[in-house]
Amino acid sequence: MSRIESDVSRAVLTVNLTKIQSNYLTIREAVSPAQVMAVLKANAYGLGLRAVAQCLVEVGVDRIGVASLDEAMQLASLPCPIQIIGAVLLEEVALCVENDIVIPISDRFILNRVIEMGIAYGKRPTVHVLLDTGMGRLGTVLEQASEFLSDVANCEGIYLEGVYSHFPSAYDDIEFSLKQIERFQRVLDMSKVMPPLRHIANSDGINNISTSIKKPFNLVRSGINLYGYFDTIGNRCLPLQPVVRLEAKLIAVRTLASGSTVGYGRTYRLACDQRIGTVAIGYADGLPMQLSESGVVEVRGVKCPIVGKVSMDYTTILLDTVPDARPGDMVLCLGPTLPPEVWAEKKGTIIYEIICALGQRVQRRYEA
């Protein structure tokens, strides 16, 4: 790491790896005897794929789920199963087989390719069949699911390790989620196939659908909960710890005269002389523009309102209540007292997007 990266970062996202480990163990205890797949897709929700994966390996993670072959390849050397939980392309199957990555299957095109590549590499690939019980995005449709599952189970060249599905609204539509579980069970009954692993619960399922962590299910997938966060609606049953702190440097402190305006569009006009601070973070770093004129940050433990519009690289704040603020001070943007739920609410989105959207020029640092 260069001196510039380590000493002069304008914005820093600090990730507490010990808290991620603690959250994983809390989830595993809550769903026991089911196993827990740590979902680290999208670069571990933007927090750093390799660092988060390694810290979970240290506490004996059962398996890791990712969204793409690229992510799986980065983790292929780790001593735990690495599983793609979305879909694979035909041209990606060879690398999956060669590197012992667990492959999702939902159609005969992928099934035939997996069999072909298994023969080519002299391996017996491990697969999970994805059922579409109501997500409407990926998976074998219900009308074909029982027959397809039976056919996969009878393929000698592959190992059918699991069958799974996904909740679209476990945080609020309990009735529909329970119907999905019924559909899942019906496929198992009709096919007379019971793979070693069965899973449907995501983080929302763990917190809201108790039957999704009981038989026939024996594996859950935890993503956002690993990082101590929940959907903005729905139950929060697990005692989890938020793991991130986002800070940026105060780059300028000035007193502007009454009548001056601040920012693009001149949306904030000073009614009197005021101290204005400029923080080195903007919407290119993930700070939502919706915080313009309505959000707050913390300087030296004091909440300070954002004034003017958030711009690409900078955000301006009112410092009248922090007379000792100086350039170089670290400004807290997200943390225990400024949870990402607030940003999500103002932006009209979900916490997932807030965490994943933190820009790549924000340096990631890790603490125990």
C-alpha cells in the first residue's frame, strides 16, 4: 500500500471484521442445526470480498455464496465450498467444473453442459437445482420442477448436493412466503428426491419466516445480516452489530457573509454570517443527493446539517455549533449514531443499495 493510500485518504470506510465474525456466529446459533451460507456477492456488499471471506473462514464458515464466476474464482482457493447462487452462462461452466465451484442448475442446457465438462475434466461436478417458487426471476418453473429434479438426481456424472429457492418478500408478505414453502415441499414429495441440502431462507426469511429454517430446510443464506443490517421493514429478531463506519475529511472551514449562497443551484442562502465546512465526499462516493438540505453528519461528536446540494466530490455543512472544527477533522457520515437506514429512507431505497453504492475511491480499511 502506498503512502498516499494509507495516510492521505479523503474518505475511509472502516469495516470491523470481528463484528462480522460475531454476527455470523450469532446467526448460526439462531438457526442451528441448520448450516449458514455467507452471501458475499457484489464484493461482499461493497465491503471487500477477500477480506470478509478470509475473516469468515477463520470462524469456520460453512460455505460462501457469490453471484458470479468472477467472484467465485477469487475465492476458489479457500477451504470451504464456494457456490454461485444466481445463474451461470454456458461458457462459464468449464471453469466452474475445473475449480470445483458449486454450480446452480435450472435448465437442461446448463445440465448437459455440466455433464459434458465433468467428463472432459474427469470430475463429478457438484450442483444445486434452483426452483422458481414465486420469485419470477430465475429457476426451474414449477410445472417442470419435479421431473427436472428427478432427472438431475439420476445423472451419474454429477453430484446433486442441494435444491433451493428464494423469497421475494419475506419481510412483509408472510402468506405468499408460506405458499412458496408449500410449493417447495410439493416438488420434493412429487420427485421423491431429497438432496442433502435444502434452502430457501435469506436474511429476511431468517427473521420473518420461522418455518424456512426448519425441516425440510437445513441451510440458510445470510447476506445483509452479516453486516449488522436489516431491511427497513419486517422483523429484526437477531442481536447483530453494525460493522461499518464511513468518514471523510473536512477539507475547508470558512466564514461566509450574510446573503452568500452555497452549492449548485444556489439553493442555500445565508441569513447571517455563518461558518461553512466543506467535506471531501460526494455522490460519486455514495453520499445520496437526497441528503441535500436534509441530511446530517457529525463533526467532533456534534451533528451538523448539510447545506446546499451534495455535489460529485464535496458536501457542504453548517459548522456554527462546532466552533473548534478545523480542516483535517474526520467527519462521520455513517456509523452507530448515523445508521444507513436514514440514507435509505431519504433516498427511497433499501439499505442494500446504500452499502453497495459506496464508491471505489472510498478506501476500505479493516479493524478487529
